[in-house]
Amino acid sequence: LVALAVLAVHPGSAAAYVIEALTSIPVDPAADKESVEKAILAAIDDVATHAVAFTPAVVSLREARLVGDRIYLIVLIADQAGQAEIEVLETGAPGTQVERY
């Protein structure tokens, strides 16, 4: 399930792809920590492999939330150009202005 897709483009440059995807896994109360971690990593890998049509340069777990008997995972995926765009947003590079819509 893809929750949000964002396309960032600078004039005169190639598109930069950054998406945030939502997936979930069931929770087994009897599972040990290692099993849960393996299930989380498998779910993240599945999203990175099947949710996008580009080669990810960044795959980052942004949030994990336990709701009932499921763990919901919000995963950020970006290509190389998207990674550069994220760095600009995070650092507030000189001469940049961030506006929210």
C-alpha cells in the first residue's frame, strides 16, 4: 500500500523521486525480538523491491507503530536525485527557501 508519492523537480534537471510507503506486518505475541526484526526487514525489502519502478538509493524506516495486532511501517524510498533533494531539505542549504503548501 503506497501512502504518499512525491515528485520533486528542479528546472532543467532530471526528476527526483521520493516516496513514502505504508506497509504492515502481523504481530505474534509469542515471537522473539529477532523474529520480529526479520519480519520488519523483510517487509521493508518487499516495499523497496515492489512498490517503485526505480532503483532505490535510500530506503529508510521513518516510523513503526503497533496498532492492535499489526505493526505499521512507514518507509521512505528515494532514487539518487531524490536523496540529493532530501539533503537540501534537511540542511536548509544557503540560498534555499522551504515553503509549505
